[in-house]
Amino acid sequence: MKQRIIFAVIMSLLLSILMTFWVTWINLGWSSEFHLKWFNAFTLAWPVAAIIAFFVGPEIHKLSVKLSQ
């Protein structure tokens, strides 16, 4: 359980940082409000991504094992 929580937190952190950065940049470009808008998007996305990763991660892992055989 501890490893599953740590995995969900780290994976969701990395994906939330990268995806919110990318989408914010696509929508705003390098504007003066970029960092504020990106940080707002990130703080909203990370908790949701962590919850999704925690609950859906094991099923995705099982699916990936089946698909790779």
C-alpha cells in the first residue's frame, strides 16, 4: 500500500506539472500571466490526478501486463 501511494503521488506530480505546463503554454504562450495561470491549473489538477492514479493505476498495470504477453 505504501508503494502504491508513493507511486501515485510521484507519477501524478510529474504528469500534472508537464501536462498543465504544456496546455497552459499552448493556450497563452509566454505571456505575463503564464506562471500564475499555470500554477493555478497545476494546483487544481494534481490532487485529481493523484486520486485517479491511486485507484486506476492497478487496473492499468494489469491491462498492460495482459497486452504485453
